[in-house]
Amino acid sequence: MNTGRTKAIIENTMKPETGRPPRVFTDEEIEEIKELAPVITQNQLAEYFSMTSKTLRDIFKRDERVFTAYTRARYKDGVLAAKTLRDKAIIDKDFPSLKLYLSQTLGWTEKSRTELTGANGDPIEMNTDTHWTIEIVGD
């Protein structure tokens, strides 16, 4: 006997209920994500919660709370690190920190130029062989 549900499944108008239910993070797990996000990768976070990285990416797309918790925590720590670097560079006058800060915020690069010279600063002598030998190999 075909019930309406079975008929709908056979006619492909209704999907059968198969597979696991979607993973939903609890509020406590969202707090864990906020703590872990700045110091581990998405792959490590997925492993921490015993899932694949693809599953975690699917959850990011589906659950805005998880995506927001992860990205905001990463940004907040990044901003804190940038402020610390800036303070060390500008307030403490730390030259290596200043170079890094300028390169990361303003795209500044340190250019160097290397000139090669010969002995005593003379031009480099290049001995080139301009004599060619052509050998014809025949029968």
C-alpha cells in the first residue's frame, strides 16, 4: 500500500529524511570559539569540535552566530596585535617594529641597490670568445 509520503518520495517531490541532523553550536561552544579563534586555524577548530573542515565551513554559511564569533574574535586580536606593534614602534622608538608597522599599514618597503664593479672600481671585464669553429660532418 502506497501512502502519500511514499508516493511523494517515489515521484521525487519530497526528499526522504536521511543523514544526520545539522550540527548546531550551543552558546557555550560559541564562547569557546571566541577564545580559540585568534590562535588556531579553521582546520584546527574543526578538529577540536570533532568535525571536518567542510562541515565547519557549511556551519559558517548556515549559522551566522558561529561565523560572527569566529571572525570578530580573529579581528579583535589582530587589532590588538597591530596596536601593540604601533606602540612599540612609535612610543618605544623600536626601529625593527617601525619598519614592520610601516610595511604592513602603508605598504612601505626598504629598497636596496647593489652595484657590481671590477677590480679597483673599474668596469667588469668580460672575456668573450668571438672565435667560432664550425665543423661540418658529412658522409
